[in-house]
Amino acid sequence: MASDNVESFLSTIEEQEIVAAIRTAEDTTSGEIRVHIENTCNDMLEQRALEVFSVLKMDNTIDRNGVLIYVAVNDHKFSIYGDQGINNLVPDHFWDDTKTVIQNHFKNGQFKQGLVDGILHAGEQLKTHFPIKANDINELPNTISKG
């Protein structure tokens, strides 16, 4: 079954810990972070991450500062996609440290910890360029989407 891999990738408790990490990261930034998990990207990782970003309407944030952490379980691949508001402000290697944090955990089969640490690291990165505002609203759901 195709969906079994996505469903068994994280336990319910692990998913709750990831959602809690998203909330914690977003407490310090107006940036919006989402995680999407699916079985395969059919060897088109960056293109699929962009498609998911669009389907999740992550490009509709006021400051265009949405960040997607996309995971293709069966392909053993992941990508971080930042919207144009972020990419217009930051150096090209902005997400490299976050990718390394995630990758080091993923190599050891620690998927939940990789995502939690990656989310928290991304939040730290985002708060420099997009600090939380007094009138900040949560523009996107803090849920894990699955495909």
C-alpha cells in the first residue's frame, strides 16, 4: 500500500512533537513553516516541492515568507523551499545549515528529531529577517500535510 509508508513514517506522538516545534519556531518569527510528507517525488524533488508549496497555498502569506520542509519517504529525499520574500533577502546558502541539521538525523533514522531540529533552526534563521510583529497572525495551519 502506497500510503502505509507515509502513515508509518512518524507516530502520532512524533507528529504532535513536530507540530509543537512549528508553534515554537513561529513564536519568534512572522514566517510560516509547514511540513509535507509523501511517498515519492518521482526524481523531481525541487519541482514537486514547489508544486506542494503552491497546492498548500503557502505563497499567499502577506510577507511571502512561507517555508516548506518536503519529505519524499520512499525516495529518501527532502527539500526546503522558501518563498520569494525570504529568498529575495537571504544569501543562496541560507538553508544549508538547516538541511545539514535534518540530514544528519535522517542518516541515523531519527526522522522526527531531524524535522524538529530543522524546524527550530529554520525559525531561528527566519526571526533575523522576519521578527514577530505585535499584530502577527498565524496565516497557515501548523499541521503536517500528507500526500
